Amino acid sequence: MRTARRYLAREIYRSTAVVLVALLGLFMFFTLVDEMDTVGEKFPLIALFYLQALSVPTRLYDLLPIGLLIGAILALAGLAQRNELVILRVSGVSGMGLLKMLWLISIPIVLGATVLSEFITPIAEIKSSEANLLMRGRVEGGRLASGYWFKEPTDGGGTRVINIGSLLASGNAANLSIFEFPEGTALSLMSTAESARFADGQLIMQNVIETRIAPETKNMLADAKVSDRPVVVKEKFATRQVETTLSAERLVARILTPERMTLKALHDYIQYLDRNQLQSDRQVVAVWRKLAYPFTLVVMLTIAAPIGFMQTRRGGVGAKVFLGILLGTGFFMINQLALNVGLLYKWPPVVTALLPNIGAMILALIAILAMEHRNAIISKTFGVWLGRKSAV
């Protein structure tokens, strides 16, 4: 049995690798063609190739489930066409036994996917964002037209709002504005800085302009009175330090897709959002989706099993691959639909992340059991029908 499992694993690994290389090459080719019009003196072709190379881990993370599904169908269909699956069945291996072998085969793939998800993809995404900032001067994730906005409480019980116009490499910021609200919505201080960096829980700003508003200004404006003292005082500083809960890592986390972050970074960012009374539903769902990602790979092999086990007298491999592509695409669309619907209707995160996987797993198991006991089902069905006909 160990020899059969190794042979089956070798066939699936080889087919999956070929499919993934083909899919990666196809997606990279279309992206290169689409981005070719951005190539110029400031953004040479070698820079475009570098960005595409940095995107390989992210694309591999996205394509691995579909690639595994198509690769497993190719391998199993080839074995079925060569009657090797028949030999396994004759030797005493049941359909569920073959499925258990597939689940064991998926363990190295799951471990590799975990390393890809927790180490390689987050690093590549950060490097890609920094490269986009250096080469193109822009980054798209989580940015409004006015820049990036953050809110946090102050030590005195007030509120601080931070606006970052643009990001620099290594999580630093430029064109920074800070608004201080010590009580309610009354603005008391506005600071602008050309650049800033994070260090040990502090935001160190350079070339700062501070505009202080007197506390009595609100009452004066409400009563239409004129003050003897200036209500606004403006000062300039070379450097200024502010205690903050925002950090370079949390700043970078804002521009990354939640699924591209590590579980540790996601947990830290969720705590930051919850502490500042900001919405964290998307990040919580991302945690469950990352935890469900290895299970998704097992589901893909389970879906491939009934398709690959189907016996065909001649050909049939192309039809099975086409069916696998349809199922993989449909599963991806349902997964994204469940994410959007779950966020819209406030479903529990575990339901949003696991519902498509559990549904696909149940359907695949039903299909395998139906194939395993089809003779008994057919004989029972036709037996009842023939019995009724003879009775008539």
C-alpha cells in the first residue's frame, strides 16, 4: 500500500507542478502585456520584470487550490485511462481507501502552503509594495484620495486622527497631518509634517508646523465675541515626537490584503482596530480564511477524486479536465460570494470562511459513496421497479 501511495503521490505532484507552471506563466504573460504601456524612462522594462517576479508567491497562493484540483484530475484520469485504478480496486482498495490515500498525499502540500502563506507571501507583498513606491511612487491598497486615515485615543481621554498623504519605503510616511480632539469634536491642535518615522511607540516628525487653537475659541465663536488674545497660534519645529499606538508594521498592514498578512500581524492589527473602536470584521474573516486554506486544499483533492475515478473506455481526459476547471472556477466564485455576503449580513466569521469548503466536501463525499455503491443502488432501484411491474 505504501508503494501505491508513493506512486499516486508522484503522479499528482508532477501533474500539479505542470499545471501551476502553466497557470503562472499564463497570468504573468497577460499582466506583462497589460502593464507594457507603463514602461518608460522612469519605469524600465527590468523594473516591470522585477515586480512580476515579486508577485509570483502571491499568484501561487491564489492559484494553488485550482492548480491542485486540475493536477489531481489529470493524474487520476491518466491512471484510470491506463486501468491502474482498476488494478488498485481489484487488489482490495475501496473508493474511500483511495480517498484516504489522497488525504495523506495532501499533507506535504498543506505544509508547503502554510510556509507560503505565513512567510513567503507576506514578505513578497511588502517588498512589492516598497518597490511600487520606489519605482512608481504609488501604492493602491486601502488608500483614499486624501491619503490614509487612522484614529486612536490619547492619554487624556481624547481622540487623535492621523492622516498620511503618502507612504515611503520601510513603513515611513510623508505629508503627515495630525488632528487632536481632547474633548468631543472640539479641535485643539493640528500638526503638519513633511515626513515622519516610527520608533519605539513614538512618531518622530520632521519640519513640523503646529497650529494651536485656544480652548475658549468655541465659546467665543458661539457668542460672537472678540478675544483680546490670539485664538490661533502657529509654531514651527525641526522635529516633534508624539506617543502613538500606530507603528510601521500596522501602517504596512493597512496597504496589504488581509489574506496576504501573517496570522501574527493580523492578530496585532485586529487588536489595534478593536482598541481604537474601528471595524475589524474583514480582518477577523481573513484569519478564519487563512486557517481554512489548508482545508481548502484537502477539499480540492476530495472534489478531484470522483471525477478522476470515473472509468472511460477511450479518451475522456479532456472532458474531466474541463469539468475540473469549471468546478474550480465555480468554487472560487462561491468562496468570494460567501465572503461578500457574510460581511454584508454579518455572518459569523467561521461560517463565512468554512461554509463553501464544508458544502463542497459533503457533495464530493456523497459522489464518492454513490460511485462506491452504485451497483447496489442500481440493483435496488431496478429491483423495486421490476417488482412493481410484475405485481401489476
